[in-house]
Amino acid sequence: MTAPACHLCEDAYTLLTERAEQGLLQLTVVEMQSPQGESLIARHRPPLFPMVLLDDRLLSCGRLSRGKLDRVLESPV
């Protein structure tokens, strides 16, 4: 989920796009002001943006850690 004029959101988008192009995940971007965004905010209450969900579970809020993302994507399901 992204917020307007958020440089951390832009950084996360770049990282997630790279992983999506590698076939490691499917990326869906949700704007915080959209109805879906408002619903996700109510459910997860992120303190910072971006909020990254993986399989509908909260992965991170704020700066997305490349290492954490890669560890989660590499772990067996």
C-alpha cells in the first residue's frame, strides 16, 4: 500500500517490481485513499507507509528490508 509523495513507497515499489519480474511474487499496488486501501488500514493499522502484505499477512511497514523480503521469498511454503 502506498501513500502520496512517499519516497519509502517508491523504494519498496522498485524492490518489489524487481522480484515480480523475477517471478518471485505477484505485485498489486493499493493506494491508501482507495476503498481497498481504507479497508486494509482499518484491519492492519500501519504506523508508516508503505505497508507490504504477503499472502494477506503483514510483512513490513516503513522501509522495506531487501534481506527480509528475500528470506521470506526463499523460505519454503
